[in-house]
Amino acid sequence: MEFHPHDLLKLKGEEDLICDSPLQDWVKESLSRAPFVVVRRAPLMKKLVPVGVRGESRSERFAAFIPYDKILETITPEQLVEKTSWEQNERFHFIDALQSLPHVSKTLSRFSENWGPTGSVGFELASNVYTAKPTSDLDLVVRTPSLLPMELAVDLKTQISKVKVRVDVQLETPNGAIALDEYSNGKSPVLLRTENGPQLVKIQEIWNT
């Protein structure tokens, strides 16, 4: 089985999690509202997927693992785009980040077929639980298996910035993820988020295998 950071995994409940510390009350409440966890950027262990539980604030994040055989469903950011999930969301006209997705979808279709919303917007579209706020940023992941030319990165940043919310784009490379904002500046070193932690690398090394 293959899992990627930002994938959402559905589980039966809190009893399916494996963790080193007791579950806090907010973790139990969060899983009761929406039994979904997010795949973390960490090494996969034998038949255990590293995941995180989202709370209502950025400070509420809980790391754990889930056994393969406890996963009921996997929802990727790309699947949310394929279904154009935002069109059926009843809060589409009230949340700016959701309203921005049609423009973003049209723009990104020129750059990559493999992208999708993550963060609170992606979580809401997958779980149908209200997690995005009127002030929420729009977090996106764009799969870039090969080098993204700098001129295209700059163009993408320009087009994306035309929406009325802040958009945080993570370029997912074979070696980790880098922020589009940082990459498009063209300055080294840059911060590459890897499964073994953040690393400073030269731009020309990002896609090295």
C-alpha cells in the first residue's frame, strides 16, 4: 500500500490509533466529529502509517500511527479535485478559500494534473465537517515528479495570487516538499521538508535522485 503526506485516512475511532501518550480530550472530540486522520511526513513503519489528528486550532495537533488493516478509506487531495467537491459544499458562497477553488483549478490544470486542496479546506471537503473558517488560507499540494522550470513557477505564483485569500502551495518532489513562494524566488538554499525532517538544500539539488 502507498500513502503520501496530506492523504486523509478514515478510521473507525480513537481505539484504532497507536500512540506513545494518552489521548487528550480534544483528540477524542475531534475524532468523534470526524473520524479522519492526516498522513504525516515521516518514515513508514512496518504496516503502520504515521498520521496526525487535527484539532480546531493550529496548536492542536496530535501525532500517532494507524495499522494498515484499520484504514477504512483513503481520500487523496487529487480525488477532491476529480470530484470538484467544492461545487457541492453548502458553504461555498461563505468561505473565500472555497470560492477560490474554481480559479485555482483552471490555473493549475495548465501546470499539473496532480494537485489538490489540503489543510482545513481539504479536510472539510473530504469529511463534510465544518473546519474551514472565513479567514482560512487555501493550502494546496502540487505533485512535481520532475523539475518545475523557474519561469513556470513564477507564472504559477502570479496567477494563484489573483484570488482573494492567501494561498500556500507546496510542491511535492520525489525528495520532499518545498513552498512555491520560496522556490519561485530563485535563491539558495531553500527549505526542503523530508520524511527525516527539514533540510536546507540548493535549488539545483531539489529534484536530484
